[in-house]
Amino acid sequence: MLINTWTFTGGAHGLSSLSSSLCDGATLTIYFDPNQVAPYSEGIQKVSLPLP
């Protein structure tokens, strides 16, 4: 099985890509600018991770 490089580095732009984040104590939410991890037409993307 061939796994391409994008699988591991596609959204990786260094720590600067995590500059828009919010932690409310129960959840860590990371916001990505348009065109950073999805097409520009999809707008701002966010990922929310529950904290233990």
C-alpha cells in the first residue's frame, strides 16, 4: 500500500497554523483560515477536540 506524503503533511504549516485556537477548559478548538485545509469557498474550518 502506497501512502502519499500529503497524508502526513497536508495540513501541516508549522505552529503558525495553530495561532487561531480557543480552549474553554473542556474543549480545544482550532480554527483554520480559508484555503488552508479546504477550498476557499468552504470558508473558515474548525476542529474541536474534547479534553480529558
